Amino acid sequence: MLKDIEKLLRQDKMPHIWCPGCGNGIVMKAMLEAINSTGIDTKKTVVVSGIGCSSRATGYMNFDTLHTTHGRALAFATGVKLAKPELNVFVVTGDGDGSAIGGNHLIHAARRNIDINVVMFNNNIYGMTGGQYSPLTPHGKFATTAPYGNFDRAFNICDLVKGAGATFIGRGTVFHTKVLTEMIKGAIENKGFSFVEAVSICPISYGRRNKMGTAPQMMEWLKENSVPVKAASKLPPEKVAGKILVGELYKEEAPEFTQKYDELIARFQKGAE
Amino acid sequence: MAKIVINQKWCKACGICYGLCPKGVLDKDDTGKVVVKNPDACIMCRICEEHCPDYCIKIGG
């Protein structure tokens, strides 16, 4: 509820800069709800972001926050987590920031299974710079740099980080806010690299160019084109094709990086005695 | 009757709240910003509160 999370907002920085109808505010709210309901120490919580619309979120969240360089949020976050493993480290990134310029950091952070919670705000476009297509812009959709439709194929970013070694993967949308909050909660509880894809809406730079209507119409589109992952396994494949699967996609147990690192240090300290 | 608190200063007139409200509680003023039209119809589902990207709506005070 809003009254419970108001204390986690930097009220003096509001209203935020995001466009009317932008879903980023909803994703940020889901993050604050998840942090509030899991009861983690807010004084020991660090949120790191890169560059882009999504990455402005660190300016509004009342934790220790770092607004870093383009695509490098995970590199900074890895440093923070290794220096102080007791901190709860979050990374806020966008589809362009996290999967294009920061794509290499993403797969290697996942491979290491370092205990960082990544929330990727996926609005399918580079909104801040004027609507260029990103690696998550679906095939055939229009962007300023794809005036005849995007002929690239999009990443399935959740499958990508799964292949790279992430131990918790979930997906929610700005329409399915409860699912999104639950997924971020799952990410917090997982000791290892956690990845949540938050499918957002960009009515200005993406929706307008692709004739998707107003913000409420884009919300309806999300509602109609999403399927809960549990239901998807029971449905015929033609009903699931092209839909957004929401819910917990993957979970496994694996050794965590900072823990292994501490064990190594302890081993050598013992040897020196 | 549910207490609906609106912060119009932060509202950007995106229309998500009155677009998603299942009971027609919310409406827009001439600038497109949210106003409470029919507070008695509110069933406290909090769809507007959860989906407002601008943190403008509080249900239940």
C-alpha cells in the first residue's frame, strides 16, 4: 500500500521525470513494496543503476543509491557486494542499458551467481534518447532507427540469463503488479544472482510509433497478451505462442560468489597462522 | 465509504486510474487529471493505487 512505502520515497524529488503513463513508476512501486514486505534492513540496502529512463529510479528511492555509467551498473554493484557482502544489493537497469551496452556484465554476473537482485525495466525501446530500437524491441515493431520495422530478432532475456547461470528468474508486468512484487520478493529471498524482467509500457516513444493507443490501452494489451507460466504448461502451444509468460520461470541452488570468496580468504588466513 | 486521497500535484493525466477502475469511481477534470466522482461506489480493490505510476492515489487514508 502506498502509505507503507511513502517513507522509502525521496518525497522532495517528486514528482518524477517519467512521461505520463510511463510504467517505470509502477515497477519502482513494486520494488518498494517488495523491499518493505520482506522487512530487509533499509540502511543496509544499496540500489545501483546505469543510464536511461529506468535508471532514474535510483534518484527517487530513499536508500544508499548509485547512479553509474551506461551499462555498468552490474560492475559497480559487483564491487559493492564484494566489499560488503552483508549489504542487500539491487540493480535497476533498462532493456537497452542491461541487454545491449551492459549485456556482457549481465551474463558474467549471472555466471558468477553473485547475490545481486537485478530488476530490468523492459519498455522495448530506448526512451530517453528518442526511441531507438533496443535488443528487446520485438521483430517488426517501429522505432526511430527502424522506420520500416525492426528486422532484428529480440532476445528472450530471461532465457539468456538462465543460460548464463542465474539462480532465480521471474517475470512480471506493470499490469500484473502483484506478480511483479512477488517476483522481486523471490529475488530478495534467493541467495544468488536473481533476475526479474519487469515488462513496462512506454506510451510516448514506443506506443505512439506502434499505434498502441493510450496508457490504459497499453495496459489492456498487456493483460490480454500475458499468460501465467503455470497455466501455460496446460494450454495448447498455439495459445501460448507470442504471449508474455509471467511468474517464476526458474529457480535452482548453486554456490554463491561472495560466500566462496570468503571461504577462500579464510582458507589462506588459516594457512598463514 | 472508502477514503480516497488524491495528490493532484503529482498527477500527469495519463488516465490509467480512471481507465482501469472497475466501478467508475474516478474521473478526469478538464485538464485530464484524476478527480473522485463517485466515492460511494469504491470497493477498495486498489487497482488505481497499484497502477498509478505517479504515486497520486491512496485508498483508505
